[in-house]
Amino acid sequence: MQWRGSRPVQEHIKKEGGLSGGSLLAHFVGPPYAHPDNVVKACVAGLLRAGRLRIQPEAGDDITAVRDAGVRDLFDKDRAFKVRRFSRPVMMTSVCLPGLVSASSSSRN
């Protein structure tokens, strides 16, 4: 199957509602994709850089940027990648916006 960039990885994470790095690798390294694990990791790195991915470490704050602590180990060490949970980033929704709008309006008065 021809690779189409990081979109299949992003779509699979979204469809599953988040999953472990081990599950992500198993899905894309196995049939029908049969891609090298480094290709999958590179796509994950691209999604992280683009702000389209959140990584939950075993302890501490979520990883949301390529410069966050622990990112290098995550991609250099297979076990570190496999045990982490990958999910969509937490996005601000319209539920939050009315409060922000009213707060900014009142601060101008």
C-alpha cells in the first residue's frame, strides 16, 4: 500500500480515540501497510510538531511539542515509544468561547 504521509496515522489515532505506541506500530508495520517503524515514528513526530497530537507519558505533563522534555527518548528508545499513549490534542471548543468573550469585553470597560 502506498504511503500518503502522516494523514493515515492521524486518522487512525482519531478513529481509535487514542492508542498506545505499540498498537500504532502494530497497525502500520503489519499488513496491509508493512511500513518500517521509523516511518511511522517520523509521521508521529510530524504530527507532534504540527500540534495535531498529544502524547501522554507514564508520569508528568503531556507532551504537546517537539521541544518538551522526554521527546528525544520517546523516539530513540523503542520501549519508550511503545508504552506511551497517543491521542488528539485537547482543543478549545465553543463551550469555552462565551466565557472568554465576556471576560475580554468586561476587561475593556
